[in-house]
Amino acid sequence: MFAIYDLLLIVSLILYDYKLVGIISGSLQSYISLVDAGGDVLTLTMFDELSDGLRLVDMNRKEAVFQKSDGKYLIINFNNQIVEKDDYAKL
């Protein structure tokens, strides 16, 4: 049986399967586009889940911010750099 730590690690690794390729921000709706190694594009809107426990919570012109079920944040930018932070302050 997986421990909670193992499940959180798996959730974090899912984001590493994608590259951020687009952010579209509008007055009513905002989207990000991610692409996987096979070239499949996945489009998410605010508060959509990439996987169970990994929800898109913010975006700006440079990055997309996901919140994990443990409350920590994963931030991905267009250079495919992913940073995990304990807290996140919207800029």
C-alpha cells in the first residue's frame, strides 16, 4: 500500500510529463495549454485538475501555478522549470 508521501510524490511527478506551451488570459476565462512527449495538447481552465490532487490555481504571463492536495504549490514556466513552494503569493 502506498503511503501518503508516495502518493504526493506521484502527483508531483505528473507535472514533469508536460511542457507549458501557452497561456491565454481573458476577462471572463483563462486557459493554459500543456503538451506531453507524444505531442498531445491538454488545455486547462482555472481550478481544473491535471490529476487527482493537482489543481490549477493561478497563472500569469510567465507561469502556471498548481496546488497539491497537501497545500504546497508547483509552479511551471515556459522554460519547463518546475519549482515546489510551501506558499504562494499572487504577484
